[in-house]
Amino acid sequence: MNRKKLSYALKLFLAMVLIMFAAQSVLAGNSNPGIAPVKSSPGGNSYAEWGAKWAQWVLGIPPEQNPLFGNDVLVEQENCPIVFLSGTWLGSSTTSLTVKPNTRFYIPMLNYLTATIWDLEYGAAVAEMRGLDPNDLTDGELIQLAADNWLFEADITEITVEIDGVPVENPTQYGSVSEPFVVEDDALGFGLAEPGVLTAIASYAIILSPMQPGEHTIFVESYIDPSDDPPGFPGYYDEYEFDVTFVVTVEPGYASACD
């Protein structure tokens, strides 16, 4: 695949997507004031940048310690000022944690990883569907297209989020696609931390403002319906369903890695 600069057509397309997505958020209004707007940069990073950092974090933790398998969600948390939470591969789980005041949370509702070792062909198909020449795009641009198509085009997701019993309105407005990145440590075993392997992540996630002292409950339920597979790629989307409850205690004076 030729590694040329991002074509004008792709730049124009991505700009149009961002404008449309921003317009949808404006129309929705400030319906979730405790959540950072998707176009903001909480903690100095965009939602897409935090998504890539979250992926590096979760991929770098071995299965016997990984929160995806129900283990301590605060393991290897060095991404202050925001603490990463995680869904589960166990189907359903409840996680309790204690943090100090002024803690913010990055909470993935549903993620989708694409990589050059398995998504180039699909990215090329997406490019052609959008009137682009795959030969004019780099490998990184192709896996971004694959991730972008899952996020913005595939009508396969159902997401419910409640914070202290209050539903988050229109949770899919909080979507972003990262720039391609190299996985530094793949302790989880996906085979991504190899030379030349680029990864991108499409994320539905929210970033919460600090909570008041006391106990709080965050509930996330997500479902992927694989019935809307892309043409020519049967079985491309896997069925996936989980729900996770986080019981968060905000305790003044509590010591943490961010101190």
C-alpha cells in the first residue's frame, strides 16, 4: 500500500464528519452537564487522545491482573489527572473503588480496535465505498477509515449509561476515532506490539467531572448486534454484550497515585 500523504478528499470527508458530529451535539444541547463535551480537551487531551491512552493502558496489563477480566480497575493507573475505568469480558460485573476528591474518570462505553494486521482490506473497501482510491492512502489512514466506519456508519450498537440513577442522554454523541498509534506493550496478547503494526481505536466514552464526596454508582450497559455486517465481509462484527456497575466512593484525604 502506498504511503502517501492524506489526500484532499479524505481531509474533506473527515472535516465534514466532524462538522456533522459537532452539529448533532449542539442540537442535543448541554443535556449532560456533568460530562465533558466531546469536542473538549479535559486534562489536556481530546477524547480521541484519551481513547488511545486507554487502549495502551488496558493492552499493557496481563490477563491475570487486567480489569477486563474483573480485576482491580485501579491497576497501573499513571494517567493522572484522569482515572481510567473499564468494561468487562465477563458479561456482567460490579466493581468498587475509592478515590480522592477532584478525580475525573474516563469511562469507555464501547470500543473497537482496528489494526494493520487485520483491517487493511476492510479499510480499503470502506475507502472505495466513499469514492476514495485506497492506493492513495497510507495503512494508518485505512485503519482509521475502518474504525470511523464502525463508529459513524454501522448501526449496530445499543448503549445505556446511568450516573447515580440519572440516564445519560444520547450516549452515542460521545464518539471519537484516534490517530493511528503503535502499541508499546501488548501484555494482553493481541499481537499488536510488533514492528510495523499500527492500531486505531473507535470509542464511545464519557469523561466525568469530579464527583462530590460520598458514594456514587455508575452503570454502563452495551450491546453489539452483528447482523449489520458490511457488504462483502460476513461475520466481520462479533456479537458482544456486557454490563458493569462501578460503586465509587469519593473520600477526602484518600491517598492515591496522583498525590
